[in-house]
Amino acid sequence: MQDHEMTDIEIIQDREEKYGPPKECFETWATICAALDKYAHESPWENKAHLYALKMAALKMVRSVWNPYTDDNYADGRNYFSIAHLCSRDATAQPPKAGEDV
């Protein structure tokens, strides 16, 4: 059955088989994202687009922990890292100024 033929509950149940319990999955991801936010905020290279692409890669990692046999997590994770790499070249990421601590 395709997604458009399923109820919301059926979709959640289908995804739970692949990705684990949604509440626990997203709580775990939120914890990782909060740690990334804190760490990025302390960096002189903070770059929101780069950070959010990394967060999406982290979601794929969380899902893979639950079910290492869902192959699309690996392809998606690689793609999110590639997107993060592209975003790292964004002009909004500023290097530290001369004399600033890194």
C-alpha cells in the first residue's frame, strides 16, 4: 500500500517498523541536535545551513541504530553529509578575526 492510500496511524505504524518508536526516535534526535546546537554556537564557524544538514544526517544515524537493515538511511546520510559539505562553503560562515581565540 502506498502512503497516499494509508491513514496517518497506518503510516506511523509502517514507519515504526522501519525506524523504531517515533517518540523515542525523535527524543534521541532532539538530544543530539541540542548538543550540536551548543557545540556549533561555541564555534567561530557557525553556519546554520551546514548545521541543519548535519542534523538530518544525525537523524539517519538514529534510525540506523534502530534498524541497520534500512538501506536508504545510508544513502540519505551520505547525501546529507554532501549537502553539509556544500553548505560549509557558504559565505555566512565566517572565519575568526585576527587575534580572536579559536
